[in-house]
Amino acid sequence: MTTARHRRLGAVAAAAFSVLAAAACTDPGPSTGSGASTGSDPGPAYSSYVALGDSFTAGPMIPPRVDPACARSGSNYPHAVARTLGIDDFRDVSCSSATTANLSGPQVVSSGSTVAAQYEALTPDTELVTVGIGGNDIGLVALAGSCLALDRSSGRASAPAGPLCATANVRDGVDLVDRAIDDFAPTYGAIAQEIRDRAPQARILLVGYPTGIRDGGCYPDQPILPDDATYLQAKIDRLNAAMRQQADAAGVDYVDLRESTVGHDACQPAAQRWTEGLFPSQPAAPLHPNADGHRNAAEQVLVTIAD
């Protein structure tokens, strides 16, 4: 007998592979659409979906902006997933600059207003939850900023005598960023448990971070020296590995964005770039995914759900 779960997974699989087929036939240039879509309606695989996360989920500066307070885009990957799966009961509460503290407590945003704790969007009826967070907790964007070999007055690349961050974050042989990631890692397990407590029926997916910059970088096109570029990407990889390990331990899904974004980092030509550099060539925040990056993230989420 066909169960409701089997019907649900079949619908998700149909949607996921329809998205991938459409993407394979699409010009790889900059996306101007609103995200993943399909030519057929497989019916909603899940009736309710909540998206939690930080700016890598929210999609700041990518049009259309649907929430100015959190700089949230209507073209981010949660919106694309919800549209593809035909989910009407959809709540995207991701917010730029969010840390894991803002999952359980309110967040004061740049305008000075306060947004509610993201967990408040969950209900016992929630069936699908994606979470993309952790970079701000370990200071990932601040780390990237500290790696920039930049003349602050002119905004031009300016090579210092040696690496800025590949050595500066090591004290007495201990890498401080590695230690911060390792100390933070168990938080992912706590997040999974909190979601389970609030939404016992939910399928939970922890969404990793994409490739930011290739090993060795591309100085001076992106103003980060070779050793610093390699160091920065290694820390993104370490955070992703910690997220995957904790997801496995908690029995929830991990969505890998690293592999699918290799060759689409900030060093690539504009038409191939899914993560923008310091000076974006497409509408997106610096050092963040653009619309094409969010489209890819949606595809990876859909494939993971269908697996």
C-alpha cells in the first residue's frame, strides 16, 4: 500500500528533478528570475515550511526585498523551495546578522527595530524546517573582512608584507578560529533538539555554507592574498564539517552547498559567479551568494529532501 510518506517523497522527487532539468537547460548567466520553479505542479509535498537562518539564507540586496528590517529577499532559497513545492503555509524568518541567540531571543536589527525570536515561527504542525546559521557566531564575515588586503582610504588592493589573517589568528600554536568552531559545534545539535521539541513532525535540514573563494584566491581581482584566501575557505569548510557531523549525530539532514559551488566562487567571471566578492557585480551583499547562488541552494535542498 502506498503510504502518505511515500506519496510525499515522490512529489518532492518530481519537483527536485524537474528543477535540476530546467537548470541544466538554462543560460548560466546572471539570474533575473525569482528562484527555482517547475513547469508542472506535483502538489505540495509538505503543507507547512519554516525557514530559519542568517544573511546567507535571507539574501540581502537581492530583489525583490520582502522584509526591509531583515534585508530578506523574495528570491532567496527558502522562497524558491516553497514555490517549487507549492507550500502556502510558508514562513521565512531568516534575518541578516542573526546569530543562534536570535533563534531563541529577539534580534535588534540595523534600523534599531526588534524582530521576534525565529523559533516563534514554529508550531506543532510545522512539517519542514531549514536552518542556515552559525557563521556570525564564529565571526565568519568579520574574519573575511580581516583578511582583505585593502587600502582603506582608496578602496584599492594593497599588498602588505605578509598574510593578514592566516597567521594573525594563531596564538601559541592554537588556531583561534578552529577553536571557536569546535566550541560552537554542539550548538547545532541543540538547535535540532529545540526544533523537534517545538515541531515534532518536522523534517529538519541544516543548510551549509557555499564555496566563498578558491584556494590561493585571485589577488588583486579580489583583494585577499593567496595564503589568506586558502585560510578563509578552510575555515568555511571546517564550519561545514562541524555542521554535517552534528546533523548526523542528531539524525537530521545536512545540505551540502560546498561541492556544488566549486567553480562558482568570488574569483570567477560574473556570469559564473554564485558568491559575490567585495564589490558585487550582481545585486547581492558583498561576500554573499547572489540570485544564482540561492537558486543552486534551492536545488540542493530539494534534492536532499527527495533523497
